[in-house]
Amino acid sequence: ATCSLLLTFWVVVRRRSQVVRASQPLFLIMICIGTLVMGSAIITLTFDDEIYEQHALDIACMSTPWLGSIGFTIAFSALFAKTW
């Protein structure tokens, strides 16, 4: 997650450089956001049943595949749009 945020910051700072412009900054940021959302799916797997209530665990369990799927869709839609 930290790597995604740092790379997003790097793209925003260097968006006027020739390399980043050739890579299209919008697509680079979309890939970083997608990997950030996919990475946040791991956080929901760390909830322990001794600490949290069952309702919170159910929500975390249901959000894991959603975050993974949405993150994958965001990241790969940028790649597919570039190759279209």
C-alpha cells in the first residue's frame, strides 16, 4: 500500500517529465489506485475473532473479495485501455 502511494506521488511530481508523459500519467495513477485497493483487501484478512465482534468479522470477510475484484478491475482496465 505504501509503495502505491509513493509511486502515485512520484507520478504526480514528475508528470511533466518526458518518461512519465510517454507512459500517460492518468493510466499510471489508475494502476497505482488499483493496486492500493487490492492491497487493502489483505487488511480485512487480519481481523481476529477474539478482538472483534462477529458482525464486524462478517463485514470484513465479505469485503475481501470485493476489494480484490474492484482493485483488479481498476488496475487492469488501465492496461487494457492502453492496448486498445
